[in-house]
Amino acid sequence: MRKTLVAVALLFGTISLSAQTSGQIANYGSSGLSNYSAASQINTLLGPISDANSKLELENTGIKGSPYTSNVFLPANIYYKGEDYGSLYYRYNAYNEEIEIKKQNLENEGIRALGRDKSISIRTSIEGKPMSFKTFIDKKNRTQNGYLTLLQEGKYTLYKRIDVKFTEGQKAQNSFVKATPARFSQFVEYYLEIKGKNRIDEVELKNKKLLNLVETDKKEALKSFLKESDLKLKSEENLIKAISFLNQ
């Protein structure tokens, strides 16, 4: 009984949570999303989660790209403090930093929001990597909250983040310049957590950037490893190799 109550209270966001999320969209667009009626398009596309039936399909909005990492709901298991609470279906709205969920993935089933509790995580049945709500610091030294996916755990723990940005559309100024549609663009970021430091920092895909983050007693060893392996941190694969070395 207690487990059921915790699941309802903590794992599923309420309508009020959805309303707060909807308000974020309005704030993001406050700089002026008048072109191509972008404001109304976004409000319809990313409106209150409780009003799922009124959502438009992406191809009907005129907006290119997607705020979601996947437009369809995917199977996953949900965990609270490491305990498996069962399966559900999720869709991650990376633009709005929100996980939308369904219990059965029925077409007419209402959509709810996952509670933004750092003790909650989801693990997809496809990748098997946990995603959870974290506080982190980006490369511009700004503290942010959002969802990170665990790539490797240890003294040096590596996370991945999908970030989505929205760009307003522009009308054609004259016959020589083409109009550009409103667009969602996805970017990948990586974050490093060092045990005992109580913070998660963005790490850019550059050897020097990683060396600047690691502890002093590991710098020379890592520098030698990168040089001897001729390893350039220009890909996720190579970054994972470097973190694996640090965790040996």
C-alpha cells in the first residue's frame, strides 16, 4: 500500500505541474515569437500535458525538427531510490525538460508528467541507461536543472544531455531572400561528476577541457594516456574511453 501511494504521489506530476511547464513555454517565447504565429504553434504543440488530445502532429505545425528525442512513446521502467516500480511508456520533451508518460500507451490515454524528483529515474528497455533529474553547471557557469542520462558510473561519473533550442521563423524580406521556417534544433552535451565534489560540470569534447576538470593527481596520468593512445576527445566513444581510464 505504501509503495502504491509513493508511486502516485512522487512519480506522476499533477495537472498543476503541467501548467507550470506550459508557463515555461510562454516565458521562453516572451522575446517575440510573432513570426509564422510561432507562439500559438508552440502553445498548441507543447500545451498542457493534461490536454493531450488537442496536441497537433508535428508535421501540421510548420515547425521543423522536434522538441522530443522521440516523437513516439517508448517502453521503460521507473525507479524510486533504486527500487523498480514497474513499466510505463515515456516521451522526453528535451525543449521543456519534461518527461511525458503513459501507463499503457493507448491512443486515447491521457498524458501525465513525471515528477521532478531527483530520487526518480527511468531506464529504457532499449538502451538500458538510467535518466534522472539533476542540477548541473554548463560551460557558461550557469546552474541549470534538467534530465541527464548516465553513461558511466564511478569516481568519475559521466552523463549525457540532449538539449533542444527553438529558432523563430523569418518571413521573406523580398523576392531574393527565402523565408525560413521556425525550427527545433537538438544538441548533445556531456557532464562530469567527480565523487566528493558535489557538483556536475559540463565537459566539452576537447582534451584540454577534460584535463581542466580532473583532479590534480590524475592530470599527468590522463595527459600521458591521451598522448600515448593518440586519443582525441572529439566523440562520445573517445570520451568514454578517457573516463574509463580515470576510473581504473
